[in-house]
Amino acid sequence: MLVIGVLLGLFVLFNFVLPLLVGLIKLALIVGVVALLVFVAVFVLGKHSRSQ
């Protein structure tokens, strides 16, 4: 019973939990890159309109 429980736990970990975490990290990185690009665009446009 213990061996079956351990094998089932490892199956759940490697097939459900780890891909979910990797997906969340990818999503966070994409959102972070988009936010950085928006910040840089607003910063550059703000400096450009102030200098004129």
C-alpha cells in the first residue's frame, strides 16, 4: 500500500503539479515582459513630449 501511495504521489507530482508550476512561471514572465515594454514606451513618450 505504501509503495502504491508513493508511486501515485509521484505520478500526480510529475504529471499535474510540475507542468502547472512551469505554466504559471511562463505566464508570469510573459506578463512581466509586457509590463516592462509598456513602462519603457510610456517613459520614452513622456520624455519626448516634455522636451518639445
